[in-house]
Amino acid sequence: MISRTKQKIAGLAFALIGAGFTAWNWYIALHEGYFYRKTSLFFPAVLVLGLGMFLFPTYREERIARGEDISQMQGMSLLTPRWWTILAVAVAAGCVNYLLLSSQ
């Protein structure tokens, strides 16, 4: 299992990459008059997921800490309500960023 410190470092790296590409896309949208659609959707989501990784334990760690048996679980069934919320906020962040850039 991945250590919490490694998870925090990876989460911070993802958040910084997401923030950097989101800022770059806004910069070119404001100064060049165009933007990259996929970048505007993907990297804000990466930012939110990275912050989630940095701030919270993984969904596996949450379930194990509660004493749940995860041996029969796999894929999306492992996600906890907290991580479903983080995933929903990440998708929403990408969509809102795209809509804001489209209205420029």
C-alpha cells in the first residue's frame, strides 16, 4: 500500500500541474483569443483530484479504517461518499471552467 506521505506528494504534484495548465489555458484565452477545449475540461479536474489526494486518505484507507472487508470490492464500488463528492466536484470544475472560457 502507498504511504500517506507519497500520496500527499503525488496529490500536491497533480494539483500544481492542474493549476499550471489551467492558468496557462486562461492566459492564452485572454491574450491570444483561443483556448484548448480538452485542457479546459481536464486540468481543473486534475487540480481538484490532486487536492483531494493531498487532503484526504484514499478510499481504500477509509474503508479499511472503518473495518470494512474490501476483498470482494473492485473498481467504482470502492469509492466512498467523500470520494464520490470529490469526483463530482472535479467534473463540475472542468465543466464550469470550459463554460467560462467559452463565454470569453
